[in-house]
Amino acid sequence: MNDANYAILGVGNILEKDDGMAVYATAFLEQNYTFEPAIDIINGGVEGINLLNHFMEYKYILILDTIEIDDKPGSIYHIPSSELTGYGLNSGGAHEIGVLQCLDILEMMDRPLPESSVLGIIPEEITLHIGLSETLTKQFTIYIETVVKILEKNNFKVKQKSQADSLREVIEHFASPKRD
């Protein structure tokens, strides 16, 4: 275990267009910002049950994900995890067992739950494609700014690095085959 008590956990599938939003956001935050005190940034991808360990390790977790709420695509919601039943967060598909199920398992194990909340964004298109819809691309900066505001409200100092990667560069990193 490390010294950080706070984590940002991005979950989603980059192969399903807008469902990859949180994965891109975590990579963007890690590449472009520093945090004081330290924050662990975790790409949870489609890890499912493997996320359980993260929920046992940290006291506070900000979960980034897409959510299914009857509102226009690109709408952003910040919701305490305790209020998330019925929102379709990680409820099936590539996620299989997701965030809410991990929290349920911790409760059944009589383990303490981390203080957590979800910064969710409504996707426009979930289809087989690496990248984001035009709507979520336009909302990306606002999504990142919302993460920063949440952290600052929780007494973190957030500083943007002088050499910043763009969203396009982050997506290209995921889309490019790894070469040794």
C-alpha cells in the first residue's frame, strides 16, 4: 500500500467510443497535472471484480465513468456513491462486475466502504470505435475542470504541468499499437 489515501479511478472501455471517456480522462490528468498531497490515478478500464482491491485500499475515491441518466449526452453529474442505485453505472457489458457491485461486495464482507463519489457523463454513442463522439470531445475540458474543482474543494492543490498532452494525443496513445 502507498501513502496516498485518495484515488481517482477511471472505468470504461476505450473500444466502445464514449464509454472510454473516463479512461482518457485519467490518462489526461496523470499526464498533465500534479497533485498535493499525492493522489493515485488508476485506469480501472474494464477490470470488474479486480477493482475490489482498490476499494479496500483507499479512504476516498473519485470514480470517473459514463452514466445512463435520461438527460442530453454530455451532461455531467457528481453523485455520492451511496445514491447510485438504478443509474446503470457499470451494470453489465464489458464491465461485468463493476463499481456498484464492488461496493455491495464490501458491504456483504462487512468491510468499511471508502468515501466515494462518481463524476459521470452521459455518453452520446456507445459503439465499436476508439475515440469520442463530437459531443463528449467538446465536453472533455469541462469534465476535467470539474475533476479539478472537486479536488480543490477537498483541499488538494492542483497544478497543470507546463508541457501538456492534448486529448487527441491521449487517445492516439491508446489507439497506437505498442512497439518495443
